[in-house]
Amino acid sequence: MVVTEEIELPSWDLYELSIPCTVFGKPQPDLAESWYDFRLCGVGDRFAEAYGGSPGRARFTVRTPYGVDDTVIVPSVPDSCVEGEQPLPAELVTALRRAHDAGARMVSLCNGAFALAEAGLLDGRRATAHWMHTAQLAERYPKVTFDDSVLYVDEGDVLTSAGLTAGLDLCLHLVRLDLGAHVANQLARRMVVPAHRPGGQAQFIDMPVPVTDDAGLTPVLAWARAHLDEPLTVEDLALRAAMSPRTFYRRLQEATGTTPLQWLLNERLSLARSLLESTALPVERIGALTGLGTANNLRHHFLKRVGVSPSDYRRAFPPQRTRPERTST
């Protein structure tokens, strides 16, 4: 994969740039025999300023001597481009078009969607960005269907994400596509982030940051993950956490933004995805191991949440699949 960035304008945000650097830039030889050939790229051998935190703080420059390659990630564009005060450089837009025409997988994080849209790569497609920018994008690029309610959108050869941590979700999704669920899950664990949040999950969580100390939840949630094949109720989990069911419900919702039953369903579906990708177990057995019961019940929830049947998902992510040739970053 190749990270490309607009580099002539005064400054760009550091956070979205750091995400692909973290996910793809550090070799993980114990997870995969070969890792991504990661490079920070631009449209010329020049320097760009980046900010960590408020402008004027932690400013540094990045040299981008490499050109565009087979997967291009646009982490962000400067605020002046978002506001229409300054256009994106024509050479950058041309480079993105050429990369796409050459078969590159095109990816944007947050307001990097402005660059892909300007290049016409989102025309006739569904896309997303940080919810603060989707109205501007929709007005400026009416040929694109922007959805501000999802974490990321996978259109095959063009993928877009919402802002901030949703960019991390999309990058882990790319690892899952390229290297499989096991590698993506292990990498996420090292980064201390959820192994998989589906792209359709809402950007909006009423209480995204815990307002109470959730240390009491950690052991019981770890226990629940290890016993997903058992019938679990809110009362069971609350008893193990030494809380009343009402308190447990409230604490979990504050900490995760979801209800206990939805949390269990998400964990069971995540396990089902992993088993479908990493084993040849029949769907009936996977239903039992995940606590979803019958194959029909697994199919119902899987289709509703993931959008495809377990069988179709397995065909897309076959067990012991080989790593594709496309791996430069």
C-alpha cells in the first residue's frame, strides 16, 4: 500500500496520517511471513508540515519522495481545501486518477474523501467521511452518495472511512481482507483496540467515553468471551460482576455504547466470522460454538448484521487463504 498526501499546502492533521503508519508501517514477522511495503508518498520530492494537537504545537516536516503505487491511502487534506479556500493541486488529483486507472485500491480516511471525490473516483458510489464534512461533500460533489451514519464504506476498489478512530477500523479491515481474520485480530489486540467493528456501525454513540470506572467489567467480559457457547443472560453476567442487573446494564452501556444483549450478539458474530475465515467447520457447528444455536439462527443474524450469508462470507474469505500479491503500502 502507498500512503499519499497533499503536500504543497501549509499543514495537515497528524492523527489520520499516524493510523496507516502504525497499522502498515511496522513489520509483524510473527503474524505474517511478509508484511506491507509501506511508504509515505506524495506527488513530488518535497516537504510538508504536519501538526500534532493545536497548530503551532508539535510541528514537524515530512519528506515524501515516492510516487503513487498499488494501494493509495489519503489520510486527510488541509482545512483550506475542505473550506474551498484553496484547491487541491492538479498534479495530486491527476496522480490519484492515474493510480486508480492502473488498478490501485483507493482509500481515504476522514476528509481525505475530498481528494478522491475531486478526482472523480467516488462518482456514482456510496462513500463516507467524518460527519462534520459530509454535508459539504454532498453539496460539492452531487454525483456521490455520502452516508454520515457509518464507520466506513467498502466499494471494492474504493474505500472511505469516517474520522479519527474509524480510520483505524478501515485500516484493520484492509488487513483482514489481505491477510485474514487471525492476523487482523492479533494486530488489533497488540494495538489494544476492538478486533472488528463492522463498517455499518454508527458513527454516533451517545456516550463514547466511559463516565464511570469500568474495571469491574473487564473480568466478566473476558469470561463471557471465553464462554460464548453457553446460554448467557444479563442476570448471569451481573451476578459474576457482583452487580445488580440494572447496574450492570447501565455500566456496560456507558462503557461500550451498547446494551449487554447487543454486546453478546456482536461478540458471537465476531467469533463466527473468525471461525468462518480460519476453519472448515460446518455452519451448524459454528452456530453451536458461538452460542447462536441453530444454523438458521446464525444465518439470520449474520445476514442482518454483515449483509451476506455465512456461506457467501466464507467464499469471500476462505480458510487458509493465501495472501494476495498486492501488499505494498
